[in-house]
Amino acid sequence: MAFIIDAHEDLAYNALSFNRDYRKSAAETRALEAGTTIPGLTGDSVLGWPDYQRGQVAVIFGTLFIAPRSHAGGPWENQVFDNPANAHPLYQRQVAYYRRLTDEHPDEFRLIVSQADLKAVLEPWQSQPANPPAVTHPVGLVMLMEGGEGIKDPRELEEWWQNGLRFFGPVWSGTRWCGGTHEGRGFTSEGYELLEVMAEMGYSLDISHMNEQSALQALDRYEGQIIASHANARALIHNARDERQLSDLAIRRLIERDGVMGVLPFNRFLDPEWKNSDPRERVTLDHLIAHIDHVCELAGDARHVAIGSDFDGGFGLPAVPFEIDTIADLQKLETRLLERGYHQDEVQLIFNGNWQRMLERGLPAS
């Protein structure tokens, strides 16, 4: 089995909101949460370190994410902000979570802030697949900020770089930097200043959650590396309610910039009419593979699409394709892709090679 690099998981948000311990398996977490309100709020977890081992998940982009109060899920939310001043400490708390997790449990998780760190994490996965419990490997964590309201001033990005942040997505719903899924239009003057500082420092820009205008402006303007950590192809989503997914124009522009787009297996982003009460068989891995196919057809190769699961991003079971019980089941994509005519080297690009290229190009040497 090829190892997997997953470019989007909301570990810190879930750990601090619901006290989830991602050293435990998804099954253990579900058992602990049975009879509580948590599954009804965010779904049953599909993540855990034992599942990473079974699924050969070698590297995760762990997000720094908090919600604006205007789009909070309910009174239970403790990871919400009203303004940059109170967003800042909440984001810092999530940085501290990742640092504590990797400092206290280095046999399970390792923080990646450089190419040297990446090489050290990947070498055991490349030399021998995990085969728990006899053979296990540490999982690498790369920090990615999703929504930039915790940044009070663009020059503050130096502080976040020193804290280990390497990938930055300025927007979620909509911010003072640019328009997003729910609010705003294009980049503001302050947003363009942010892009300039990001490029000077070497950040990789994540255009996920940008609306069309902002995404195209970023692709035109940003001088550094650009990715879309978790987005699907809008052309395949009938009756899309907003601009959350990428248009063909934006995908082509991302390809021209040699960027990579991580597709995500959230049922409502594969079938907008999906409801948790629907039969699970309604959405399958074939729906996800259709988005992989679409990006590959636009690109003419398999160098620009990968996985950005968004697990446990406000959803879990049952709102994932029928064949998925935990993240380990993403390995089922390999057989399905090969059956669709993909070659083994193309599967490896989709599973890990494309994100590895972005990491090697975007991370400092040491």
C-alpha cells in the first residue's frame, strides 16, 4: 500500500472542543462519546493514531481553525471569535496543542517545520509499511491556518512562522483580507499587503474557501507556492449553493501555477442534497473518484490532485462515502483507481507524491 499524505484535518479544533484524544482509535472515541451530544454536533470520529497506522497515513496537515461567532454551530462552541484580538489567543492555544502532542508523544506524532523534518518522518514509511502492532511509525504534522482573523497585522506572520506555521489560508467564511464561502468579495488592500508579506517569508498560500473572485486574484497576484488543501470540482456538483468548491477556471489556473488540489470525501460536497438520514449507499468512493478524474482531465496528468480529507471537519460518520468507516479506508481508493485505468505511479502521486512535492518545495531546508 502507498502511504498517504492528507492535507487537511481539524485535529486541534476537535481536541479542544470535544476533548478528543487522537492517540486513540476512532472506535475508542466513538465508544467514549456514545450517549453524549457530541456525535449529533459533529458526527462520529473517523480519525485516530491506530487508524493512521492501518491506513498508512504518514503526514497530516493539522489545521488551526476557529469559527466566527456569526457562523458558530451553537452555544456549545468554545472555539469562536468576535474580532482579531480574541481570535489570536484561540489560534495560539491550537498551536500549543500541536506542540504538546508532538513533544509529549514523539513516537506517535512529529511536528514538521522543515525539509529535514519531513525527510526524517517519511524515511520509515518509505522503507517499511506500518503493520501494527509490530511495526508503527510516527505521523508527521504540518500546521496550516484556516481563516486568518487571528493575524492582527500582516507583519505578525513572522511570529507565526517562528511558531511553526508554514501553510496559510486567509479565509473561511469571509475576512477583512478577502471574500470567502459566505461573505465578502475580492481581496482588500490589506489582503494584498498580507500576500506580499506571506511571499517574502516563504509561506504557501491555501486558496480553499475563497470565493471565485478572491481565488483568481490570489492566483494572479501571489508570488509564492499555491495549493487548495481541501476543495472539490464545482462543475460536478449540481445545484451548488455557493462558491466553496473550485470552478474549472480556478482549477486550470492552479494547474498553471503547478499547484495541487486536495479532494475531500464529505457527502454534501459530493451530493449537495445529501442528508444524514439518507441511505449510506447513496454516496460512494466513485463520487470522489469522479472529482479526481475531473482534475486529471483538466491537467492532462495526475500531478495536480491529491487528498485533503477535512476529517473530522464538522462531519464524520455517517456523512462520508459508504465504503469509509475510518481514514484507513482511504486505501480502498488504490484498487478503485487502478480499476479505472490509473497506473501505479499515478496512484502514488495522488496518495503522497503531489503533496510531498509541495512540502519539499515550500518548507525551509532546516
